[in-house]
Amino acid sequence: MTQTFTENDLLRYAYGETSSTENVEIEKSLLCDDLLQETYNQLVATLAELDKCAIKPSDSVVQRILDYSKSSNLPSVLK
């Protein structure tokens, strides 16, 4: 029986969030299904590009968040 995998399944596989049984089935499907392999390759390439995008807030934004936190009415345990 041929298993159909979704993009979500491939994403879980790429992030190592699938079981060993799922891994075997996905790997078999990737070997046999060119379209699935192409989809997986595009997904992995996209993930690699996203990893290159390091978004860091400016120091002024971080400071405003810290200032707001200090001035809020949160119990002192949470500050």
C-alpha cells in the first residue's frame, strides 16, 4: 500500500519530528515519487534560507520592552 504524505509530514520529517516508522515510510516514498522528492527538496532549501535570516530587534526596542516590563503592575516575583 502506498502512503500519501503531506507537506506537513515532510516538514515534520525535515525537523526530525517523525517516528522511526514514519521515517522509513517517508524515505521509501521519497525514493519512488519524484514529485514528493522535489517538494521535499524545495522545503529543505526554503528552511535553509529561513535559517539565514537572523532577525534581531534593535537595542532601543529591547530597552523599551524592558522599561515597560519594569513599569507594569506585575507582581515583583514575575519581574
